[in-house]
Amino acid sequence: MKTTRQNAYYVQGNTVRKAQPVRQMPERPQKRVSNSVRKNRERAKHMSAGYVLFLCAALVSAGIILVYYIGLQSDITNSVKHIAALERQLNGLKVANEENYSRISSSVDLEEIRRIAIQELGMQYAKEGQIISFASENSDYVKQMAEIPRKD
């Protein structure tokens, strides 16, 4: 064995020849507590029946409020999910509607309609002076309330 410092040994193997003593923390001197402080601490340790009942009522009311709150949160979550499902359904219907409209629009042959109207039904294009314009409040349509005067 070889000493490098005092009380420090170089050890070969798995045993310690001399263990170092455990140092203990010096204990603080306890403060003297006055009589009134000690009595207040003793009184604070005990709870009266009224205080216990108040705490129980507060706990029950907090529990009821929390259960009601969780129920409302659940309702809101379900409503949001239902709205999302309805929006997906609406979007699907819009896409289907647009596809059907495009299909119908592309299947209508305007030249064939014009040919049938002129040749088979005897319709003709309007000539100069046959078109009569009316002023209306709404530009969408005009409601006919009486016979239209002819200019022949």
C-alpha cells in the first residue's frame, strides 16, 4: 500500500481498509415557542363541525359543477362532430349536383333544339318592331297582368 495523502489509501481489491467517518450536520438549536403561539397551533389542528360541513358542501357543489361542465363539453363535441358530418354531406351533394348539371348541360344540343323549333314547330326569330320592352322593379321577371298591345 502506498499513501498519497493522510487518511487516503490506495487499495487493490474490493475491500476498504479504513472507511472515512460519516460527517453529521450540526443541529440547529430549537427556538423557544411562546405559549400563545403554541395554543394557536393546537387550535388550528382541530376543525369544528361547521367548518367540516362547509368543506363537504363546497366539495359536493364543485363536483356537481364539474360533472355538469363535462356534460356540456361532451354535448359541444358531439355537436361539432355532427356539424362536420353534415358539412361533408353537403359538400358531397354540391359536387354531385355540379356533376349532374354539367352532364345535363353537355347532353343538350342547342342546334337540335333550334332545328326542331324552326322546322317542326314553325317558330321564327323575332323581327324588328316585334320586341316590346317593359320597365320592371325586379330585373328577374315581368308578371303579365293584362293583354299586351300589338303593333301591326
